[in-house]
Amino acid sequence: MTITSALVLFAVIWFMLLFMALPLGQKSQQEEGERVPGTPDSAPVDPMIGKKMFWVTVITVILWVPLVLFISYGPLSVKDIDLYGRM
């Protein structure tokens, strides 16, 4: 696995987890009863973006390291899953 493909794998996992984590624990302005003028009622009161990005990064590293090791040194290679015999 090249450095570029490892970084792309990290970015894909990170963004997938971020999009999964963004709606967790959200309270809308309508639920809280404090609406800021010019914003919709569904706007979040405190999105906690920094905290979510930190935990997404931690979980991504925990998932990414074994995946990179498995892809680089594991028993499964591209030739093993080549369905059309092109490799």
C-alpha cells in the first residue's frame, strides 16, 4: 500500500465517521426554545464540532491502523480477489 492510498483510506474512514457523528446529540433551537433571528428552527444550538472531530479522529486511527496492516501484510492480496484473471 502506498502512502497516497493509505491517506485516502484514512480520509474516507474519517469523513464517513464524521457524517455519522454529526447528528448525534443535536438539540435544535426549536427544542431548546431559544431561536436566533435569521436562522431556521432546526438549526443546532451547540453542534460540538471540535469534540466530535476529536473523537472521530481517535476512532479513525483505531480502525485505520489494523486495516493498513491487513492490506499491507495480511493474507489477502489483490491477486486473491481478482475475479477476472487480469492480474
